[in-house]
Amino acid sequence: MREIEVYIDTEEIAEFFLHQLVMRGYVPTEEELEEIADITFDYLIEKCIIDEEEEIG
């Protein structure tokens, strides 16, 4: 299996969830969206789908 580089931004995750939740009739707060994004990011790390790397610069 080949390795590819993927950059995942929790802000993008939060925006995705906001759009999806609003379409389903939910209106989460900004804080709730940030928590959902962080949980999703942690899940991807735990399942070894992504590796967390420190930003340079």
C-alpha cells in the first residue's frame, strides 16, 4: 500500500459538520462544533487513519 499526504484541518471539519447538522435541522453553537471537530480528529488518529504532526513555521 502506498502512503499519501493528507492535511486535515479541524476548522474544515467544524464547517463540514455545521453544514450537515443545519441540513438536518440542528443549530450547534461554535463551541459544540469545535468539540465535534476535535473528537473527529482524535478518532482519526486513534484508528490510525492519520498521524498528528507538528506544524512547522
